Amino acid sequence: MTLTMITAMIMGYQWLIILLIVLLLFGGKKIPELMKGVGKGVRAFKEGMNEAEGELKKAMDEPAKKTESAAKNDGETAK
């Protein structure tokens, strides 16, 4: 099952029950700490994705630059 299917099957009142169980398990003082950790994790994931995307763009640009410089060199040698 995908996550969207699971969330679609959970109704509004069921979310309340889940939130109450989480509150009982972790307590009111631990929840902000947990959310802070989740936020840091999401931020680190996004930074990693952006870094990987930048490396891919850089790798894709390198062959284009090589072909441009090779074409330029071929044009100069043909003169």
C-alpha cells in the first residue's frame, strides 16, 4: 500500500485518536523535541537532494562544454 492510500483510508476522527495515542506515549514535553528532530531530518534530506541535483546538472553541463570547445578548436584548425 502506498502512503497516499493509507492516508486516504484514515478519516478525521481517526487522526485525533492517533494524535492522542502519540501524546500519551511521548508526553507533552517530548513532542516538540520529536518535531524538532523530524524538521532537522527533513532539512538535511532537502539539502542532500539539492546537492545531488546540482552535481547532476554540473555533470550534464561538462560534456556540453567539452563539445563546444572541441567544435571551436576544429573551427580554428580548419582556417
